[in-house]
Amino acid sequence: MAEENLEDTIGAGTETDAPQADSPAAEEDAPQSESSAAAEEDAARVAEATTSGENLAHGVDASIDSQPGNASGTEAGKRNRRAEKVGIVASDKMTKTVVVRVDRKVRHPKYRRYIRRTSKFMAHDETGATVGDKVRIIETRPLSARKRWRVIEIVQKA
């Protein structure tokens, strides 16, 4: 009977000879899954980025994300990508509104010559631009039925 107990303890000892999960030998023997390796890399990248002041969730700087009234952080990124155009004020007869003429050159598909195309944009003007002024306009939310641009600066006075 004592021999049976001895064999049980010896058998139990052979099971403990296998590498433990916490030991370095177990890490070498067991291959790491790709997802856990990727997760570790992501964790390291997030830790590094958060110390540098970036917000990886939105891909914007933390200072932009933390501004008051900026719920999502991506809103500021979209605002920075708004279209800007430079044109000449064609009319200033409306109150706080100017009509800006923007010229662009387009290559003719058949004759390969450049043609000047003109577009007119109604823009909200708080700066007081007059006819002939060169102004920079930026895309904005709809302000009226036809007004979706805003004058941000007068580049050159007439």
C-alpha cells in the first residue's frame, strides 16, 4: 500500500515536470498566436501615442479634441478640410452678402487649349468687401437659399 502511494506521488511529480505557463520555457515552446502579437503591438502603440498627446481614436491632436463644444473630435478635422477659393467681388449690393467671381482654367478636351471658366458664389461678408476686391472665401453651412460660402479675408483691396 505504501508502494502505491509512492507511485501516486511519483506520477504526480512527472506532471509537474511539464513547463508551467508562467515560466519562460513555456513561452518558447508554445507558439504565440498572431492576434495576441498584434494586440500587444497595438497596446504599445496606444501607450506611446497617448504619451505624445495624440488621440488615436479620431486621428486628431488631443488639444483639438478637448476643445469645448467639440463632442466628437472629428468635427474639427472636417472643418479644417473645407474648400477655399480666391475670387473677385462682382457685386456688393446686398446687406452682408457679396457675389464673388472665381475664375479657373480648364483644358479643352478636343483642342487642348486652356479656357477660362467663371463661377459665381454668394458669400456672407462681415468684413465689408467692395466691388473689385480680391477675397478668400471658405465653404460653410447653408446660410440662405443660395449662400453657402463665407468671406474670411480680403486679400487685396480694389
